[in-house]
Amino acid sequence: QVQLVESGGGSVQAGGSLRLSCAASEYTISSYYCMSWFRQAPGKEREGVAIIGRYGSIQYVDSVNGRFTISKDNAKNILYLQMNNLKPEDTAMYYCAAPVPYGGRCPAFRVAEYRYWGQGTQVTVSS
């Protein structure tokens, strides 16, 4: 059974940092053409935050570019999101997501095209 388990969320003041982790099971993270982080704030749609491709290509949503860093450890089968200089508008539930394994393309930030989702980890940033 595929599982994605996020951890590392919490409450911080503006300007602080957090590192989120997403541990994958059943398939290695290199089995996925890409893996992504999304977030969803109350009353808002789920939003793509960062993508990392199988071969290391990276994409960020403009609002986090320069502050967040996505990375992965293939040996540990873990996806990371380092978040620096956090702002109150970063407050949301953060999810890692993966498409169908062994696929031939990345869904980018198209939510409906991701097959597997973690349970989410809450990030709260106070001003």
C-alpha cells in the first residue's frame, strides 16, 4: 500500500524556518517522474508550492521562490521542503503528492493528476 507520511510542521513566528519531510513507502521516490508539495489554507483551493523531478529539475510557485527549497534523498526515500523566512500567508496544511509511478510525465501543479497524497502537516506562521 502506497503511503506518503508528512512531518515537520508546527507554529513559528514570521521570519522563522521549518523543514517538512515526506517519507514514501511501497515505491521509491525515484519511481515517480516527479514529486510535489502542495498547500491548502482554510477556504482556499489547494495550491502547488514546489516540484522536483526524477532527474532533479525543480519548479516553485512565485510566492515561495527564494524562500523555500525542495529536495529529496533517494537513499532514505524522503522528500523535503525547507521553508525559510516564513510569512503569515504561508499558513496552511502542507501535503506531499506523487503521480502514478513509472509514468512518463509530470503533472506539474494539476491537483487532479496526482494519485497519492499524504495526510498533511499543519504550518502556522504568526506575525
